[in-house]
Amino acid sequence: MNADINPQTVPWPRLRRLVVGLAIAATSALGVWTMFRILHVEGITPLELAILALFAITFSWITMAFWSAVIGFVLNLLGLDPLSLRRRPAGPQRPAGSQSRTALVMPIHNEDVARVVAGLESTCRDLPSETPDMLIEAFVLSDSTDSETVAEEKAALARLQQRLAGHCRVHYRHRDSNQGRKAGNLGDFCERWGAHYDFMLVLDADSLMSGECIIELIDEMMANPRLGLLQTVPIPVRQLSLFGRANQFAASLYSPMLASGLSFWHATAANYFGHNAIIRVEAFTNHCGLPELPGKPPLGGDILSHDFVEAALLRRAGWQVRMRTDLRGSYEEMPSHVLDYAKRDRRWVQGNLQHMRLLRGHGLHFLSRLHFFCGALAYLSSLVWLSILAISTIDALIRALVPPNFFTSSSQLFPNWPIAPPNLIMPLLIGTLSMLLMPKVLGLILGLIRDPEAYGGRLRLVISMLLESIFAMLIAPLMMVFHSRFVLQVLTGRTVAWDPQSREGRALPWRESWRHSWVWALIGAAWALVTWRYTPEFFLWLTPVWLGLVMAAPLVRWSSSLSIGRRLSRLGLLKVPEETRPPAVVAEMDITELPPLGAEPEAPPEKLPREMPEQSFQRPKGSQVPAWYEERRRMRASKTGSVKP
């Protein structure tokens, strides 16, 4: 390990957060004050006051993303690690002679078995054939409830064990209960077999990870005994539809930069995405047993978005939670069209809104609370945006339909002429749009500087960025109404089934596209007609919104098209490095037919039972000291680290 680099050291974490917080607060205050001056010309009405409050929420959200992108751009341009603020040293960081045991754990629930096996086999085959100081095994954790799927899993895993014999051991466990969902599935593994391993690298059913990336993650965990969780930035791959390719391009070009900016000020209190992350098993077992939330679903019961909560619990106990933003080789798949994407978001809406109940949880780090709040705001902001548009429309119609009254008193001699608003509307609009588009522009600049050929060349990269931006703008109103509807459903008590998501590309028929979007198209058309009739100027301002709603069905249909996606690929548009220079783990993944049923996989290793205590978010009563507090105090006093929790 390089003696000049302490893997635990993160210089000036509090100063970073203070500077970033002040930048976000100052920019947000400037925007809100500008909007106030625009609205407060002749006094402010209740409608305008509501607009101002909602604008403050959305503008602050935009500002946070803007400053994170700017910081990430600078760090990537200079080639600096966002945590150490130095160039990351090459070569192993782990102490000489150290050894570790790691399990690649893949929880599955009624998934496409052929895809699961193909992805896991490709990941395992990409591992080095010999890693004497790093034992790596795979563990498939099934809690599937469909009997035919379970039979397919057993036969396919039995064959996979034979094919990978001598290279990587693969274990299979099926539990009859789906208690606790994915979190319960992982918890069961920790209680039964976790004692066999130092680390577990959590994979989703659609995850792919290169062997080099896995070794890097294990190496960093071995080098830093205070590191509890290390998250990568998963990039979508194998996308064929227009929708999938546009999102794949955006994630590849912008996500690492944005993640670097977030990692800079999140420091050792980063977040967890639930997959493609490595976790210290002992820390997870001791501190991440999730309780049920009191009350009935959707806001009570099992904690659905468990990943944010597990990161918060690890951080509470003094363990570092970090993000590696420079690693390539961490991949995932995603829904191929708008409707499946929205279905996935519907589940996340419910899980993320549950987090609002944990904001006051005892002992949590400030940034963990911020993760909870921002996770919920990611979906609440759509409802806020829709509310701003609706209230603004009502206000504009009132002004257009109600004649002005220049004489407010019977004894008034001179009229109260309307006062022109200050010349601040265009600067505010341009500033807001600039902050929205700046992450895309900065990502483009990095792509042009670093490796434009990986995206098809400079000209194609620029055209692809413009194409993705236009598509994102058109699809945004539809996602706004979807998310707003989902939030209202959760808040009114409607729950949702947590079923496996569809990832394989398919073109939606027109009938299905119309069935899910005709209401929004009708609302968009009515919105456009009313504003055009009574307030034409406001109609023009609303064009991006009503146009996206009116075109909802064609957008859903065309964006799911595989032929359009392939045509763009042939033109060299929306290309990503994983296409132009596909890594082996992606290129060699081969989905084949399932073997005949009947084979049984080898039994998993001997159980080493241990308890995974259930955590509490309540303040302990009396003189009781929670276990996490004792561990955090012990880690603070440890001579091995210098970063205070």
C-alpha cells in the first residue's frame, strides 16, 4: 500500500459541506428573492404566495444538482479523487499478507432465470482465475414463490455449478418465505452463512460487474478497516429501444460526473443504491436489521427502499459509507420503455415516501436525513411542479377574465394604474434553464476532452447530447403526471405489489400506448386550448408541457421502438463506450435456453448461525445505551482512523 495515502483520510469534510451548503443556499435565496420581486409588484395574492413557496422547493432542488455537477466537472477535469482530493494511486492498497473472503450475493424473486444465470456466469468468468489472498464465491438467494420458476432455478444453477467448477464456486439457496422482501432475503443470508465471509458484494438480477472492478472494491475494503459500504456507479448496458438507449447514453455521459460532485461533499456519509456495492458483513449484520414501520402499508409495514436506511444505520454506528465514482465495470439493465420505467418508479415512490417517517430517527447523521428527504423529494418535486403549473394557469386565467379595477375607492380621484413588473422574468428564466442544462453541457465537455471516439466521435457526441436533451424535455411532462399520480396514490393509502421488473426490450403496440396515456393527452389538449383562447402569451410559455402531454401516446410508442433504436445505432448516435469497446463481461454474456428440469444444485455451505438484531429509530429510555452508540464510540477511539463520524 502506498505509504503516502491513508485510505481512511477525507480532508476537511465539514468545511466541504459548509461551502457547498452556502453555495446552494445563496443561489437558492437569489432565485427565490428574484421570483418574490416579480410577484410582489402590487402586493402578493394567496395564489402567488403558493407559487413562491413551491418555486422555492423546486429551485433549491435544481440548485443542489447544479453545484454537484460543477464540482464533479472540476474534479474529473483535474483527475482528482473526490474524497482524497488527490490522484488515486495505482496498484493494491491492501496491507501485505492480508486475506479476505467475499460472497457475490444475488437476491432473486420470480426473475427471468435464463437472464439471471447468464449475467452471473459472465461476471464470475471475468474474475481472475487465481486470487490467493481473495477467496470469491457466488451465492444466489432465491425467495421465488412460483413453483415452476423455482424448478427452473434449481436446474439452471445445478448446470452453472458444473460449468464454473474449478473457477468460482456458486451456491444456491431457496427459502419458502418472502418475509422482509429483499432486505429479509439478505438478512437471512447474513444470519445463516454471513460468518463465512468478510464482505458481500450485492448484485441485482440484472447486474453485471467486471472482475477488475470487483477486485478493486475488495482491495479498498481490505485497506480500510473502517469502511462499511462502498457503492459504485452502475451504468445501464444492452439497451436497444430509443428510450433505453437515450437513458443509457445519459447515464454514461453524466452520472459519473454528478456522482463525483455528490461524493465530494457526502464524503464518508454517502448513500447506497441497493446493488453493485460491497458491504462489510459483520457491520451489516450487527446494525442493519430493519424493523417494520408502525401502521399499515403503504407508509407502514416493511421498509421497501431498504438501501437508504441500511446506509444510514451503518453510518450511525460509525462505519464509513463511500462511493467509488471512477470505477468502470459496474453495469445494470433497465426497463426498455416508459410504462415499465414508470411501474418501477411506482414501487420506489412508496418506498421513498416511507423515509419521511424516519427523518427524526435517533442518532442518524445529518446527511442520512438529507438522503431520506431528497429521495422523497425526487418524486414529490413532480407534484410540486404540477402544482406550480396548475396554480400559475389559474392565476393567468383570473387576470385575463377579471377586468382590472383602477378605482378601489368611491372617493378616489386618480386611478391606480398597474405597475409593470421589474425586468427580471427573462434573467430568472434563463438562469433556471442554464442550471438545468449545465450538467448536460459539462458532461459533454468532459466527453469531448477525454474520449469522444468512445461515443462515436465529436460530431456524433454533440448530436447525441442534443437528441437526448430534446427527448428528455418531451418525456418530462409525462413522467411528471405519472409521478404526481403515484405520490397521490401512496398518500391516499393505495399500496403496490413489489414484483420483478421487465428488462428485455419490446416495442409497445399502439393500443397499449393509447390505453395508458389518452387521459393525459386529453388533459394536455384541453389545457392548451383554454390557455390559447384566454391567455395566448401564457399558452406559449406552456408549450413544452402541453406538447409533451398531447404527444404522450406517440412518445410512448416510438420510444419503445427497437427498430428506431437500431437505426440510431447504425448512424452512430447515442453510442456509449460499452458499445464501441465492449468489455468482456458485457460482450461475452450469452443468454441460452434453460436446461431440462429435475437437476438439483449442490447444498450450500454449513450454516454458522448468528443473530441480526433489529434496530430501532427511537430514543432509548432511561440510561439504556444502544449497541450502535457503543460501537461508534469505540471506533472514534480507535487508533486506526482519523475521520470522526
